[in-house]
Amino acid sequence: KIIFIRRMAVKSIIKSILTITAVLVLSVGVTSAYFTDQKSGSPNIFSTGTVTVMIGPHVVTGGSEFVPGSEYEIEFYVTNIGTLPVEVKGYFSGEWSNQELDPGAISFNDFEALVEGNWMPIASSLQPNEEIEFSDSYTGSNVLEQDEMKPYRVKMKLAETAGNEYQYETFTSNIHIAAKQIADGADWPAEY
């Protein structure tokens, strides 16, 4: 009997300990409350500046026919429509309808910028695809500020030595402009 009572007592004690442990675990989980909160700051938005230039309409004046020694004057505008001041450079390209003809028969002469009402020289003579910074001789600057529009002009001339092979052909010219922001380390576009 004593063994049975001891076993019962041990079982009762174990049940009591387990019950007390379960009650403690449950009561700690149920009675514990914690306050929490979270906040996010308002976002910081950073807008990048832009470098964008636009070539305005071309006005071409000259003879009605392109013959050896004749020239056309091309007037155009470059406008900085970006948000940052930029440096500007470019080149004039051209191509004959007959690919076998020499584009070097064309030269671009008297390249000038209009500064304070006067045409100021940039370069006296350029060959097709010859790159040049658009720096005038008056200010020595090739910088366009935000929203600044600057007029330029150039004369395109067919060499006086152009022979009969140039008859009945057409020459298509184009103006290519590159711009970069004014900052140490800023690079020109690789292609333009």
C-alpha cells in the first residue's frame, strides 16, 4: 500500500508541477503585453539635371545651282534646353549621292557665332567630319547656359577643281552637335 500511495503521490506531484508550469507559461504569454510603433520619414526626392541641346531650323542661302567655286550659307541655332550649363562642340558631315565622289570636294568655311549683334569667327575652314569646339573668338567660350540660344553660320563651298563627275549629283550635309555639362571629369559623348 505504501508503494501504491507513493506512486500516486509522485504522479500527483508530477501532475501538479506540469499543471503549474502550463499555467505559468500560459499566464506569462497572455498577461504580457508590449506596445510597439513604427514610422517612416517622408521620402527625399532628388532630381537629376539634364543635358539637352537642340539644333534649330537651318536657313540656307546661296545660288540656285551648286557649281564649282559656289557656296551656300547655312545659318542655324543651338539651344540648351536642359537644366545645366553645357559646353558645345560639333562637326559638319556630308555625303554625295554617288558614294565614289570625294566628300573632301566640299569645305565648310567662315564658321561664325553671333555674339552681341556681331558675327565672330570660330574657324576659317573645316573639312567634312572635322570636329571643333564652338568657341567664338570674342568670348573664347563654347558654353551655353540653360535656355540660351546661340546663332551660328557657316559657308559650304564646292571646290573650284570639282570636275564633270560632280554633275547631276547631290550632296547631303548635316550638323552634328555634342554637349557635356560643365564639370571636372565630364566626358564628351563617344558618338554623336
